[in-house]
Amino acid sequence: MDRIEKVIIASAVVLLLVFFGAIVIAATGYGVDVPTCVTDRKPFTEGRAPFKTSDQPLRYEAHTVARMWNFDPPEITIPPGAELDLYLSAADVVHGYFVEGTNINLMAVPGAVTYQRVKFDREGTYRILCHEYCGTAHHLMAGTIVVSQAAMEEQQ
Ligand SMILES: [Cu+2]
């Protein structure tokens, strides 16, 4: 084996170890979580507005259905500092679920439920966009997540 080949193989092994270490550090040190497909929930075709599931920690759960060409419910309102358990399904074709300014990026797949737990610390309005081409009105498919204490108090 040529010396250059040995150097390239050794470099590749070092890079593999560095990347694997970065994944382990991200998962354990920074809490980076990969969205998962859950199997203990039946796929649903009706959305459900957020409801509180826990006070300590403050936690809400929302069920969103993506369909041509909207999200049901179109708006999710939670208070700042709350964790949101987001369950997502699709009623017709594959859609995407991307929330601007966050790391929320899910696939909505018919017959499956995807899940991600997220926490919003800052108040604001976050736009939800479909990022999978799903038909002629795909570009109009949007929703919002409103993180606001005042909006929560208005609802009660
Ligand atoms: Cu779409």
C-alpha cells in the first residue's frame, strides 16, 4: 500500500471519529433531538388545539394534520417557556412542517405520526411552512405558532 493511501485512510478514520464525537456531544451535551416517527399513536385526520398535559414542567400537546393545502389547526398558541409535544400526521399526501427561526423540521406522512418536543422561550409569532411540494397550492400552505402570555390569557 502506498504511503499516500495510508495517510488518506488514517485521515478518513480520524474524521469519522470527529464526526461521531460531534453527534454524541450534540445529543448529550446540547440536547439536540432528531424528530422521530412514533408507533404508539394511531394516525389521526383531525387536528387538536394545544392542551396542557403538565404544570411542572409546563407542557402542552398539540395534534396537527397537514392536508392540501393547510395545517389543522392553522394556529397554535402556547405561553413562553412552555414545552410543546408536537404530533403530526397527514391526511392525503406527504407534506413538510418547518417552523421558521427554530430547528423544527418534520415530515407529515399519511398513515404515520411524527413527533418532536420543542420549547419556546421567547414570545413571538413563528411561521409554519410546508417544505415538501404537495400540489398546485403548496406555496400557500402555512400556519403559525404564537408564543404569547397575553394571547393565552385572552383564550381563557
Ligand atoms: Cu406542500
